[in-house]
Amino acid sequence: MLVRFTPYAMVLPIVVFILAFTYWPILVSFDLSFRHWDFMSSEKPFVGLLNYSELVRSDEFWNSATITLIFTVISVPLRLALAIAIARYLTTESKTVRALRGAFFLPAVTSSVAIAVIWSWIFSTDAGVANTLLNNLGIAKVPWLQTPSLALWVIIIVNTWKQLGYDIVIYVAGLQAIPEDLYEAAKMDGGKRWHTFRRVTFPLVMPTTYFLLIVSVIESFQIFTIVDVMTQGGPAISTDMMVNMLYRTGFALFDVGKGSALAVLLFVFLVVLTVLKSRILGKRVHYEH
Amino acid sequence: MNTSGLLLRTTAVAVGLLFLSPLLYGIWISFQTANRFFSGNGEMTLQNYVDAVEKMNFLRYLFNSLIVSGGVTILSLATSIMAAYAFSRFEFRGRDLIFGLVVATLMIPGHITLIPNYLNFARVGLLDTYAGLILPAVANGFATFFLRQYFRGIPRSLDEAAWMDGANAWKVLYRVIIPMSKPAIYAMGLFIFLGEWNSYVWPLIATDSPDMLTLQIGLARLYKMDAQEGLVNWPLVMAAATLTMLPVLLGFALVERHLVRGISMGAIK
């Protein structure tokens, strides 16, 4: 008799956790985005769409939306191109190749803060390796992280270095799923390597590319940690990503309403992308090992 | 070994070292005295680690990170194992809906919960506490999904034999399912631990007092404060960074294959 209730008892704890710390907060975010509040006062007056309209009329919002978009549009194709180029050489299962895949993958599971700190040193003006190398070529010191036109590129380099291993691992899985005889057939046709890549490898690995494309766009729009440690959005808000702006608006300026409105806008955008992802990927063929 | 094998190996080692050179170089710096770092003369030392631990509170941060990551791992595994078992073995009303809600948390961008969770935790006085750091990270849609898949692969005849012997659902879970899934559970636990170890945004918001910071926040603060003053003690910062990366560096060699497989499975699902 009790068995009827047992499964409910078993799922209850996780259900409590997801309701309390995920779903309920989403509703609260929507509610707060229509209110004016500073964390302190006892009143949270309803202001309708005021937070949203102020947001979309502010330069600050469009600045961080644009910068996040530029960051995404540059770093995603860069990551995918590098990843597929490298993954092609790492599809065999020898000890050596596995170790090399591991080396590429290590930064992806390493602390973003530690990585940001290490790269801050590499790109630091006086003590950094980047400037030492340039110095040997006779080029004067470059203040990488203090120059608005350069800081975003540094962020792109660091983020690419960190995430590349993940993309490689996924591409390797995709490439390994391509049947060997297709390569043989291309070879019989006298295909050159580039030809084989373009006609056989690239089309067949397309589902993986779609998957990585959408996942890395979603993830790029949420970049925060590397920026927070290396530049805090600066210099002159040249690296101010959307989540960095959200953090500042909510937790430094205590504008709860506007921070929530920003959170909701980003949330809706990312959920649309996610739904798009499942639509596209729902149709693809799976190869599982 | 033949020549081409040797060549392949040498190339692989060179490429791997080159790729990881920023990280390795950073660790190398952590063993240098400030004198050696800035002038090139002087000795190698462990003093930076001693300083990080004694002067900078890093032992406390290390302890906090262990408590928080350990707590999240245990609670995540417990809630996920129970739920995954129920989802994989029982028919019950609302099952698919509940499963959908749990797995959907995987796709929900975390930033949307930051302000409300901060408000709720402030209201009940859980900011700056271990509970405040642990609770929001417990529910793990990926672990639940992954373990459900794994449990489904365990032959039902094993459960049924236990049921025949008069076991109830909890005993079947404890005596059959969990022992059969140990490798998957260990891999998942490690995955959760490392993920939480590296977690940054929530601990940044939920902690303030110097005694409650995790390693990530302690390191970020140390670096940011130095950088603001325009004078960073790089060897000391690198020692702190190395401490922060330690469990990943230690655990990685051991479990790299599990991690990589887990990641690929997440993609293929």
C-alpha cells in the first residue's frame, strides 16, 4: 500500500529544491522587474514597464548588449574553427592522443578565477610575458587591459583558451561517429585532404557544429567571471558584458527593479535560443557508443 | 618504439606543454621570491604558500571551499539518486512532468535567480553562512538525468529478485541499485564537486565576511585589491591561484576519462 507513495517521497527533496531556488525565484524576478526598489525601503511600488523603458533608452544597456554580441560573434566561430581543426588530429584512441585531449581539456574544468588571474599577469603592462615577448621584437610596452580597444580581445583570447578543450572533446565524439568507409570512399575518388574535409567530414559533423554553436552562444551571453576578475567591465565600460551590468545594477547600485528587468530580458532571450536548440537538435540522428 | 611513433609522441608533448604553458608558468612563478620574479636573481621558495596561508587567510578559504563543495556534492547526490531511482523504476502520476521540471533546470540561465535568492536568503539570515552557500546549488538536473539513464541500464531482474526476498523500495535502492552504480556515482560526485569548487557568482553575492569566503572569492579579492593599488605581488597571487586549482590538478589525472565521457554524454543526450 505504502509503495504508492514511495516514489513521491523519493522525488520530494529535489522538487522542494528546484521550486525554492529556481522556479520561485524566476517568478520573483518577473515581479520585481515591474517594481521600484533599493533593497532597503519597506515599499516596493509597482511602476509597470518603467524599468524596461528606462533600460532600453539607456546607452549603458545598448553598450553592454553590443559588447556581449561582439564578444559572442567573434569568439564562437573562432572557438569552433580552432576546435574542429584540432579535433581532426585527436580522434584515435592511443595513450598519447588521449593525454593530449586531456591537456586541451584541463582549462575547461579549472577555476575561471585562477585562469583570469594568470592571464592578467601574462597581459600585465610591466611584468607580463606578452610585453616581454614584444619587447624582444623591439615593440614598446602595450597596456593591454588598460586600453579600451584591446581589453575585449584579451577577454576573447582567455575565454577561447579556457573553453576550447570542451569544444574539442565534443567534436572528437562527433568525428568518431563518422563511419570509416566514408573516408575510404572519398580517398578512392582521389579526394585531396581539403576536399575530403569539405565534402565528407564537415557535412557529417554538422549536427555537432549546430549543437556547439547554440550551446556556446548561450554560454557566451552569460560570461561574467573572467571579465569581473580581469577588467570589471572596464576600461571605460569597453568590456561590460550583460551579466556584469546586471551584477553592478543589482548589487552595487541596488537598483533591484532595473537589475531584475535586465535579468528578465536576458532570460527570455536565452530561453528562446534554448528552445531553438531543442527544435534543431530534436531532428538529428544520434550515434552512441 | 618506431620512429613515427616517437615523432608523434614528441609532437603531442610539445603541443600539450605549449597549450598549457600559461598555467604551468603561473605555477612556476608561485615558487619564486619577489626578488627573483622582478629582477631575475634570487631563489626559489615556498614562502608564498606560507604567506598565503598565514597572512591571507587562505587556509580558512580552503576549509570553506571543502565544506561547501563537499556539502553540495553529498546533498546533490542524495537528492539525485533518490529522484533518479523513482523516475527509472516507478510509474506514478505526474512523473513525466516532474522529470521535465527537474531536467529543465539545466537549461535555465543562472543569473535570473541571483537577485531573488539574495533577497530570500537575506530575509531569513542565511547570507554569509554555509547553508546559504550550499542550498541553491543542491538541485542538479544533470546528475538526475545522468543517473536515471544509468539506473535504466541495470537489469530489472536484479530488483525483482530482491523484491521476492521481501525487500521494499528503499532496500532495493540501497542494496541493488546503488552498489551496481558505484562508478557512475563516483564520477558524478567528482563532477559536482569540481563544478561547485569553481563556482563564483553565487558565493560572490552570498558572502561578505572574511571568514566565510570560498577560495575563488578570496583569490579574486586578493588580486583585485592589489590591482587597484597598482601593485600586484604576482608570486603570492600565483601561490593563491595554485591553491585554488589544486583539487582539479590533483583529481584531473585520476578521472580525466570519466570527466570527458560525462561531458560528451551531456552533449549527446
